[in-house]
Amino acid sequence: MPLTPEQKKQYKSIGHHLKPVLIVAENGLTEGVIAELERALGDHELIKVKFNIMEREDRIETIAALCKAGRAELVQTIGKMALVYRKNPQPNRQLSNIHRYQ
């Protein structure tokens, strides 16, 4: 289900203060990166990902592939950072960035 503009606005304001929990380098989406993505989205729901990929087109393709692999919604991209969200049906209120900042 796509995010509404109001949700995106709220998640952007929360994401502004987050530090990247995942860094994707030139190797792209390896098994380790995807496993860490699953763990981070399961724990935090809303995460910031940094992409150390120089070419803009490659970075855009990698962001799309990351969202598809993680079954997540892209909230925002700024430069080499992306804000990604996936709803957790049973969130841990102490780990979830959505519940901590509401």
C-alpha cells in the first residue's frame, strides 16, 4: 500500500534526525546487505540508508532494487541517502523509529 503524502511528510521529519543504519557500497546488494536490511526494517520500520555509489543512475537502480528486495516503500532520497519504510505488524515500541518519535 503506497504511503499517503501526510505519512511521507511525517516520516521525513522523523528521518531527518536518524543516522544511516545500512551502507551500500559499489558491490551492491549482497546477501549480507539484504540480511541486514531485513533485520533493520524488522526492528526499526523506518531506516536511513547510505549509498557509496558514484554514478547517479546506478544509485537510483540500486535504491529501487533495495526497496523491491526488502518489500519496502521509498519515502525520500537526498543525494546518497535514502529513507525507507516497511510496516511491521508487531513492532517493538522501544526499537521502532515510528513509535519512538510520535
